[in-house]
Amino acid sequence: MVHLSILIILLGAVIGSSTVATKILGDREFAFKGGISLPETAQSDFVFSYADEKKIPLGFTVRCNYFDIDYYPGTGMPKDYLSGLTVIEDGKEVLTTTIEVNKPLIYKGITFYQSSYNQIGAAIIKLREVTSGNIHAFPVDPQNYSVTNKWQEGGTDAMIRIQSAQPIQTPDGKTSTQMKIWMMDSDGPPSMFPLMYGTPVIVERPKATYELSISPHFATGLQVAKDPGVWWVYTGCALMLIGLYIAFFMSHRKIWAHVYEIDGQPMVLFAGHANKNSFGFTKTFTSLTNDFAKRK
């Protein structure tokens, strides 16, 4: 079984090889490894192959809704980072989830891993619906603050825009930017409030509560892989574990019975062998022969 499992693992490695898919099967989409840098609110229906940096179509679209990063207090080193992704197929959103390191998104055999990030723009406004947890992100254009951003809320368009922005002095002596935000959802009059970098604001609306924040604009780095041979590898590994368990922890026992006659009387000669645990086998063998003798 161990030898069979090794062959199955090797077969899985061959099936999942991008080199085999490209040069032997002639199908670059059968198995591949690639990546893409996806800015917040942007979307893509392809990735770039690690092998030749050419585009590989996904067959669907993936959108980065937002990117969040946590830092260790004091050191400022990244502690954890995650991305909110939505899969879009035939113009419809079919899956929305959050990925982070060691928690990938898998869709139609294609796995999206959180691998890196980089800052690409000035700022982005993030709006989180407190009840549902849904997050919407809107890039800030420093050349045109008056752009109105929309999202769906209660079946109607909700809107948010920056009325103005001005530099301010923070209590620690640093210079920051404070923005005046105008927002309206599906119910009630518009809300107007200030918003500053690093300071979230809670906005109470008639039928919903929102948390707004402004932070640097990031792009999430995704490692993307399609490996149709992975289940062959998993199967081979499982068989190998079973085979090793049998080989090392289970005793291989053999018992022979030879029937013959002496002076017309039938006789039975028993013999046995075990590759390990001879003491336990001796007890079993003795019990077997004694039971047989009692049935004469």
C-alpha cells in the first residue's frame, strides 16, 4: 500500500504541474500558478502566470471590496492583513468572502491566497454597515473631492461624497486632513459630519448604523493557483499513512493446519508465525489450539 501511495502522489504532482499543462496538454488553463495585484474597489478576470508573465483568464471576475491591516502596538509591524473579495459570474455576484493568510478563497478549483499588499494611492473611505457587517470602499480623488459615490442600500441607491477637506493640527503636533462628509441612505434626510484619518466615526441613521473611516489606499497581492492533482496527492498521503500504520503497528500473523492420520486416527498439526509481538501471538495461538482440542 505504501508503494501504491507513492505512485498516486507522483501522479497527482504530474497532473497539477503547470509545465505539463502547457507543454504536453497544450492547455494553460488546466493547471497554473500566478498572481495579481488588485487595488481596493478594482476587479479582474485574469491573472499573470508566474512561468511566463502572460495573462491567464479565470472564467469569472474577482473584485477586491476592501483591504484591512492590523499592526502590533508600539513596533508598527504588520500583525495581520485581510481582503474582502467578491466573485462575479455572468454579471451576478455569486460569492463574497474575506481571505487572510492561511485562509484562502476557493472557487471552481481555483485558489486565491492572501500573499502581499502595497499602498497605491492617497486615501480610501470605508463604510461598514454595523448590523450586516457589509463593507463598502470609495477611493478619494485628491484632485476632485466632490465625486459622489453610490452603493445599494435597501434596494435603492445610497450616496456619499466629500464636501470639503482642510488640513488640521492633531493633539500630538502632527498635520492631518479633516474632511466634511455628506451621506444619505434609503431613509431620512442627509447626514453631514467630519471625518479624519485614523479616527472612525459612527453615524446613526433612521434604519441603520454605519461606521466610517478613512485610511491609505491599498492594493492586495493575491497568489492564484489551479491544481487539479491536489486531491490525488491527498489520497496518496492518506493511503501512505494507512500503510505505515499497518506496517509498524499491526502484527502480521500466519497460522497453518496440517491434517494427517496415525493408525487410522485423524490428527491436526498447527503451526504459526508472527512478525512482532510474539508474546501476544503465543497466547492467541495457545487459546486457539486449546479450543480446538476441546471440540474433539
